[in-house]
Amino acid sequence: MALVEGNTQPESASQQPYVFKVVLLGSSSVGKSSLAFRLIKNDFKDILPTLGCAFFTQMMELDGSALKLEIWDTAGQEKYHSVCHLYFRGANAAILVYDIADKDSFHRAQNWWKELENEFQPEEIVVILVGNKTDLEDSREVTLEEGKAFAESKKLLFVETSAKLNYQVTEAFIAVARELLRREEQNGGQSRQRSPPVDLKETARARKVKCCQD
Amino acid sequence: MTAPWPARSGTGLSWPHLLPLHQGHSGRQAGWRKLQALKLCLLPKPRAAEMEARGGACGGSAPAPEAPSDSARPFGVASDEEPSGGPGSQESCGPPRADEEVQGALPGPEEGAPTHLGVHELSGQTSLDKKYNRGTKDSGKPGKMSGTGDTSQRGDLPTPGPRDDEDVTAEGWRSRRKHVFVLSEAGKPIYSRYGNEEALSATMGVMMALVSFIQSGDNAIRSIYSDDRTLVFLQQGPLVLVAVSRTPQSAAQLRCELLGVHAQIVSVLTRAGVARVFERQRSYDLRRLLAGSERILDSLLDGAEREPGFLLGAVRCLPLPAPFRDSLGALLQRATAPSLAFSILAAGRHLVTAAQERAVLEDCRLDPADLHLLLNLVGASSAFRAGEVWAPVCLPRFNPDGFFYAYVSYLGDNTDYAICLVLLSTDREAFHALAGCKRIVEEGLQALGASRVLAGGGVGLPSYGVSAVGAPDLRHFLYKPFDVPDNYRQLPQFTSPEMEGPYASECERQRLFDLYYHLHGRLHSPSRPLRLIYHVAEKETLLAWVTPKFELYACFNPLVTKSGAIHAVTKLLRWVKREEDRLFIRYPPKYSTAPVRHGPNRTDSALENGL
């Protein structure tokens, strides 16, 4: 975090950055952490499954506006879902990741979409569907068209990426950021605040919702 | 206690030995024949028939049932079934013994069995070393060393896949030094250290058959000894754990390791969580929940082979100047938030300092076994050292049924030094509060010039070589003090120098560890614990010594004389005394957090926070 703030100070001091909360969702080992790692460190390595969730911040500048993305990288593993749900609330954007070489992960991504649909109004959240691992073209199980068709039917953004080959990763995040900015301008800049950590009302609600999964 | 059942002539099979044996065995012979057939599959290479008579020797404690409190023992301490095994309890309730066991003392009855390392110190040269020689020779075989080779590789580059690719029918798989299996009561494979669990379902089925067959007679299988392998069975709730080992570890030590594996599973899912899924569905495939945790278990087992902390039930501290450590402690005391229970600064598996909430401390101190599990979990999951991790973690010794919420973040530029901050909270919404604590710690570290102090050593860790002691005959040692101030609340700690010189290579290091394991097993033997062992091995001479003040394992060059060794030990003890402020955390910091909402206490952290 220090690192990110170190290299991109909000240049326009007159203007506080927009702060957006972005969650990475998807089944395990589709490459959520790798996407985040590529974005933040511009590197790729084999990494172990995420424990719980990991939090990163990334500063961005887009069309003259400063943005701060607070990225929640969630574990794909079932056992951590309840903890991740906590951080899913209040999200401005969701990145639904699937592995193009794993049909099952595509179905899971669709299920994640349904969960989001239950929690959010369509205008509340920007959702992008990301088919990761285009480097595994040979063992592809989900075609580009299938992904696109699902995204279009639900009005989601869509992109195929490869965190390994650094193909369209930054583009995916920029697409999200651009859409967030566009909506923000329509709504008149509510997100422009220094740091909106936990929404206390949400916290109160979280108490009541008992998550009994493991 | 000899086997009441006859060995089938000419099969050359070994027999399982069962504890406790309080049931008659007549009329079971048909069953045993079946077992015999099963064992063929279990033991890859049946050797000459040998009935392990060891259980007979510990007859006094034999019927001791596998009490549930069993699981509450630190798994580094091999005192599973012995009445007076704990080093602390020895002088009070142990049988009267000479301070030094004279070389060539008659072997205890338990050592009569040739299957077990039948060592008596006088002839130690021959019998023990033959055994170890075989070990080293074996190391040339692809099977054995590929194990360790594999793991180090895995440590550096955890690639998914290869771990499961191993052919479980191959000789290489069979000749692994140690196998660990976890299965459910329904016989479903959950984890295998090597090879794919799926491919092993038949073998695991056999294991479960063994377990349930013995169970049907109101008994519990504990271990099987064959010529060169020890099989240990452990049942923990709905899980069955099995170790098949060619190492010189005693069954008690293996059992502790299995308890450790179980505890690591619990640390991810909680005991209640595991019980719940199996209550719902007996045939549940726990791998679904454990997905991704296999590598955490792998790294735990690797750690047990290379970190003496597991054996000693203690934590290794990073040697640091006392004032610097104190200021780090003060920093942790300053960076608190409501609901914070533990703050830990660690470098790899070395503890830098740890602070604990006062109220929590009243309740329970942080257990070294829990800390091992935690650091293993953190280490195994944070190959990706950017960002801040927030995850539910259970500390089984503290409370096996509840979660803490762990905030994990690496501090500083991790190319300099990889120091990791772990904060445990009872509040699952506390992420942002703890992120605030981290910022305080980070700023404090900068102000202290931590990177300069911590980056002193080679790999970014200040460590020391054995030459620092100034005893030329001494090659390596493990020292665990008992006389720390505030002892009952202290985290057990130990210190040891870097592995250098003759032990720099992986295979020699392994050999030294095997010797330590062996000596530890003898010191803490269930039937005849010892206080002092002077052991002349082929390539080195070792001394193991436990007193009310410390436990010490020292390794000397092979030509050392007894008086030379004693001289070196005296020197070592003096050196440790002089350096203890640097080597150990003498006064662990404490803090109080205002009891807001969740008063951090044992019961509270249980279900309230359960996912």
C-alpha cells in the first residue's frame, strides 16, 4: 500500500481522488490474485491460493481525474466465502473472473453474477466479466463468443485477458475505472472523498445476517 | 505381551501391535488373517517377521486410553502416552535416575526389539550407525532425496500440479521417507503428502479397514512396527491420520506430527466446522473445503523436517539486541485497536517479538504449536507479498472451535527484509482498524531504522554461527531454556546456530536432525526417560541433556573426548547466559485494549465469530 501511494501521489492536489471499491470474484485458481499482481507489480508468478482476502490499493489517472481503486482480492475457496461477503457490500465494481480453459469456472462466474444481482441494483455496481488465461488457448473450453454472449445478455463489460502474458489486464481495470467515472459524473461525484472505509450502516446489517458457512 | 496369534509360516510378515490390549484375542484369528492379507498392501516391502515388543514394556501405561485431552498437548513434545514424559515434570515425578546414563547401560526391555532402533550407547556405534548409514545410502536413491529436493523446490516455486502427478505405484513413491495420509471416517481420502489422494483411495480404504476392524473390538489401533517402517494411526474426531515413516522418529514423535497436521486442518476450518460437515454428511469430501490447503500441510510437514521448533515445542527467536527488541515491543503496544488479541512480528519462521492482550494472557498464553501453525499458514499463503491479507484463522490450542481474524501484512520494502506483521482480532469487521495499526508499526519501524538492523545477516536475517560460542569442538546445538522470567506465561523458545560446515548439505542436515530426533525420543521415552545421553555416532558425538533449567542437544566433532565435550558444554551454557537477552524474548510485551463490543476472551471468540 505504501508502495502504491509512493509512486503515484495524487498529483492534482486541488482534487481529491475518487475512491472506488472493486472486488475480484470467481472460483479458485482462475487467476484473480494474478490479475491483481499483474496490475500492481506488473509481474507474474505462480502463487498459492489466497488466504481469506487480500486488500490492495492502486492509484490511477484517467482522463485527468485521479482514481484510487481499493481492490479486494477474494479467495475462490468455498470456506472463505462468508468472510468475503463482508467486503462485497458497498463495492462499486466487481470483476468476475473465470478460466477460459475451465468450463466449470465459467458457470461459477455466472453464479457469482446471480449473487451480485441479489445484493445490488444494476445501477449500483459496475460488473466486468473477465475470461482469464488466454495463454491456454489450446485447452480452451469457453469460447470467446460464449463469454461475450453472457456478458451482453446481462449488460456486463467483457474482456479476455492473460495475467501470465500481460494481455489486456490493465485494459480490463481501465475499462472498469472508465465506466465508474462515467457513472460518477452522472451522479455528481458522491465517491469523491478521502477514505470511505467500512460503511457503518452496512456493518450493522452484517451483524444480523448470519453466515454459517465454513 | 507376545502375539497370541500365530504367524503364517514363511510369509515373513510383521504384525501390528495394538495398544491398549485389554481384550482377549482368542477367536480373532480369522480376523487377523484378513488383516495379514491387508497388510501386504500396506507395507510396501514386508521384511522378516518381528513382533514389536515395545508395548509390553510400557505396559504400565498401556491401557491409557487415547484421552481427548491428548490433543491438547503441544505437538513438539513427544509425551503422548508416557506418565512422566514432560521435561518439566521429570525431576518431580520421574523415577529416580542417575544423572548420567552410563554408556553401555543395559538396554531397557523396550529396546530389545530389533525393529526399533535397538541402541544402547556402548554399541551405539554399530547398531545405530548401521541404521543411519542405511539412511544415507538410501539418500542416493531417487526416492528419498527427491522428497526433500521436491519440497525445497516447492518452497521456492509453488507450482500447482506436480505435487499430484507422482505415480503412487512407483518405487520412488514407496521409498519416500515419510508418508502422511488423512482420511475421513468413511474412508474418503483427504490428503496425502505425496501423490494424488484420489489414486490412493484403495490404500486409504485398507487403512480405514484396519482402523475400524480394531474399533469393532472396542479397541484402537495406535501403531504398527515393521522392520524398517513405523506406522502410526491417530483418530481425531471424524478424521483419521496415518503416518508411514522410515525415519528414526519414535511413534510418539510421529503422533505429535500427526496432531500437528490435524491442528493445521483445524486452523483453517475449526474443529467444530469439521465436525459439522461430517455430521451433515458422513461421506462428505473434505477436500472441497480444504482446497488449496494441501500445500499448507505440505509446508508444515517440510517444516517439521527442517525446523527443530516442531520437535522441541518451542519457537525460534530472531537474535536481536535487547533494546531494539524492546522498542519493537513498545511499538506493538502502541499500535493497538479494540478487539486486538495478539500482535506478532515475524521474519519467516523466526519470531521477532509478540505482544498479547492482558486479558487474553490471563486466559491463555500463545502456544508455540499455534504460533507454528499460524506462521506456516501465513508463510505458505503469502508468496504474494503485496497487499494486506484478512482471513479467519483458528488457533487450535487456544480455542479449537473459534476463529480469530488475522490481519497479515509484510512491512517495508520486502527486498530488504521480509518482516511480517500478524495481528489477531476477535472482530471480523476490524480490518480497517488493524490496517491503521499497521501504519503505526510501519512508521515506527522506519523511525527505528529497522531495515538497517534487520538486514544485518545474509538472507536479510541476523543469525549467528556456532563459532560465536568459541568452543571449537562444538558443531551445532539446540538450546531450549526453561528458566525464563515470567515463565508460565512465556512462549517456549529455543535457539540454535545456522547449519554450517559438515551440515551445510541437505542430506547431512537431515542426518543430524535424525540424530536429534532419536535423542529427543530417548530423553522423552515413555517407558524410560533419560536426563543425559552421551552418544558416540560414526561422524559426530552428541550430547543430550535435560535439566529443570534447560534442554540441550549438542553436536561435537567425532574425536571429542568426554571431558572435552563437557568443557564445551560449560562454555556454551556460559555463552547462552551472556547472550540470553539477545537470543530470547525475555519480557514479552503486553497491552490492554478497552473491551469494546467483543471482550476478547475464550468463549467469545468461539461461536460469535464462527463463520
